[in-house]
Amino acid sequence: MKEKRILIFRSATRILNQTIDALKREFPLSRITVVAPFAAKDALSQDPLIDEVFPVHIDGRMSLLGIGLKNIFRLRDQRFD
């Protein structure tokens, strides 16, 4: 099975762990990257199921457009599944 590159936007913290857990069960060879505010970077980096934290400055609600075009292009270059 080919390794999947999965991108997750951290929005609701209380369901994030359940979501990552389910993804790792379904795709055990997956590489999971979480887009999250800088304030959450240290905590998320401690999770062994998360391979990379992509920290962003965000004002207000977490959304694709809210992270800015520069970050969108950086994420696109990583070619997530």
C-alpha cells in the first residue's frame, strides 16, 4: 500500500485526536500534517500520530483562505492526497 500524505486543518480540538486516530487505523502508512495556529504547535508536536505541524498565524476562524496565499502555495507544493 502506498503512503498517503494527509492534510488536516485543526479546528475543533476535542475531535482532532479521534480523527487522527481513525485516519491512522484506515491508512497505517499515512503521513499526517496538521495546519494549526502557532499557539497550538508545541502541544500538537507531542502527539506521536502527527508527523508534522504546519503552524500559521491566524486571526479569527481557521480556514483555507484565512491562512493566506503564501501558505496555500507552500502546502500545495507538498502534494497531499
